[in-house]
Amino acid sequence: MKTRTRLIAFGVAAMALAGTANAEQDTIKKSFPARDGGKLFMKVDRGSIHIIPSASDKVDITVVRELKSVSAAKAKEIFAQHKVDMSATEGEVRIEADNAQKNRSWSGNNPYNHLQVDYTIAVPSKFNLELKTAGGNIDVADLEGKVDLNTSGGNLKLGAIKGPVKAHTSGGNITLQKSQGGANVHTSGGDLHLGEIEGDLIADTSGGNISLDKIKGSVKAETSGGDVRVKEAYGPINARTSGGNVSAELNEQPTSACSLKTSGGNVDVKLAQQLALDVNAHTSGGSIHSDFPGNLNKQKTTLTAQLNGGGPQLVLETSGGTVNIRKK
């Protein structure tokens, strides 16, 4: 039995080694001089992008390409077809790669479609980014500058960004640790995990949850299939979901109207006691519970209240749950 186990283990290891040996790789390295405040522009047909800020006065680029289950000769041919153009002008470094076979039709398995690309780029710590990949993840470490990210099929992960953020993915999650300058984030099929935003926020997803730790600006958050949770808000907030719960904590006096709405869940709001608001709450499929005095109908489905003499409107609505209004 032991001999058989050893043989099986040897066979698995051999297959793993064979798979590794059958992977052909190609590495490109290039550097360009750069200054703080410059820009990296990328538009590539595939691949993940990793941005690492450094104290250097250069942009250092490493591109690793890999193909599995092809001969070395075939891999070399495909690497040659996949051209990665890198150039630099005054204040800008550009990386562009196009799919050389996008207009060709193939009846069988095309090995070009299995080409994997990984970009690792070190930039000065104060640098602007405009990055677009047709298929891969993008991650950016702590950076000072304007950041614009777009991927057609991957996750976006950002650290602490001292500047405005714009991030879009058609099929993944977005994580943003911090933004000083506001943020506009969108995904068609994932969750949004947002830390501290100093500025205004627009956040929407067609199929996931939205969680926000702290916002010092206005919030517009919308999802078609998940929860919206705002832990600390210091400005006006408008949050909506078609299929989940909405919760928020308002800590400072909003300068304009706020709303928390859902078609299929609960609405929970915590209010600092000094806030002056006109509250209008309604539910079609539950009840309303409030720590503040107001006019509540017999069915406990409609509430109006003027807090501290009244102020901007706070609209709380759900078609299928309860509304809870609590003192902070």
C-alpha cells in the first residue's frame, strides 16, 4: 500500500513538473525617466496590471507573457505577434498592446487566446494613472495622483489614493482603501468595498453589495441586487437597492435632501441627536420604529417628523421590510 501511495505521489509530482516545463515564458523589461506629477497611460488587450509606487525618478516596466501546452517555436511566434509598444514623451509614459488576431477567424483552438500577460510597473509616488485592460485585474498601491482604471473582466484593488479616483469593471469587485479627492466607482457584477472617502462619492453595482466605512462628502450609492451599508456619513446621502437592506449613520447636518430606499429589505438609520431634518418614512410590508417623536399612523407604516425644528428632507422607504430610526 505504501509503495502504491509513493507511486501515485510521484505521478502527481511528475505531472505538475511536466505542466511547469510545458509553460513557455517571455519577459520584457524597460525603463523610462520620469518626474513627480507625470502620467502613465496604458491600453492593453489583456493582462493584469500591478502598480507599485517608488522613490525612484524612473518608470520601471516588467512584462511577463506565458503560454501553456505549446511548443517553444509556437510560443515564440505568438509572442512576436503580440506587440507591446512602450514609449515616453514629456511627462507621459505609454504602454499599448493590441490583439493582433482580433480580425481573424479560427475554426479550431487558437493558442493565441490562451496567452497570459502580467504587467508590473514601478512609478514615482506622485504620478497620474490612466489604465485600461480588456481582461485582467488591476491593483494600485498607495499613490498621490489622479487615478482612472478600467477593466472588462477583473477586480480592481486600490490602496490610499491622494487624488480623485475613477474605477470601472464589467465583471469584478472594487476595493478602495482611501481617497482624498472623491471617487466614482462602478461594477456590473461585483461588490464595492470602500474605506474612507474625503470628497463626493458615486458608487453603483448591478449585482452586489456596497459597503462604505466613512464619507466626508455627498453619497450616491445604488445596487440592483445587494445591500448598501454606510457606517459613517458626514454629508448628504442617497442610497437605493432593489433587492437588499439599506443602512446608514448620519453624523453631521446634511446640506441637502437625503434618501434611503429599498424594494426588498429593511431600512436602518442612526441619527446624531443635533440633526435638523424633515423625516418622511413609509413601508408597504412592515412597520416603522423610531426613537424620535413624530406623527405615526395606526398601522405604523407612515411617519412624519420634524427633528430639531426641521431641515432638509430625509426620505426612508421600503416596499417589503421595516424602517428603524435610531438615535446615535
